[in-house]
Amino acid sequence: TTSSSAASAKPSAKATSNSSTKSSTTSNGSKTFSGSARIAGGRYGTMNLTITVQNGKLTKIDYSKTSINDNRSYQININALPSLVDEALSSQSAHVSNISGASYTSSAFADALQNALTKAGI
């Protein structure tokens, strides 16, 4: 079980933005946007998120296209990402708690999410 620390993983100025600004619209009128950020400068992989927005509200965050460079990083991410997604959906923002033991993941998640939210106009 992963615990949260009191620190906040706020988006940093070092985020590597996904340069594409296109979105897609689904049958229910929701739109998807993507954002990415390198985990620890790319040392541990790249956080790739696709968000779904409906009526100006963040409704889904998909991290399945995140690329991880090693098995340890994979284990950290599979433990931390569900909590980060839940918190982001609750707060409707990229300001999420820094997960203890997963600070690089937390920071990259916040950066990638902020990139996608900016594209969505949220």
C-alpha cells in the first residue's frame, strides 16, 4: 500500500509538452486531450496521459500509453497512478499529493495532466 505525503506535486516548468493540440470527440460529446512529461528527465520513462472532458469537467484519465524504462519504475507506477488519478478527478486539477516513494511519478503525472488540461481549456 502506498501512502501519501503532505507535499504537493504541482506542475513544474520543466514539463515536456505533447506538441499536438488536436482533440477527438466521442459519441457522447466528450473530448479527449493528451499530455506528456518525462519522468525524472526521461531517466525512468515518459508519462503519457489522455484525458476525457465532458461539459467542461474532467471525467477520465488514461495512463495506459505511459512508457516505463525498467521493472522497478513499472512497479512504482502501477502502485501510485490509480491514487493520482482518483485525486485528480476529485480535485478537477493537476494539483495532486506527492506519493511517498513515487515523487518522480507524482511530478510527471502532474506535469502531463496540466499539459492536457491546458489543451482542454480547463
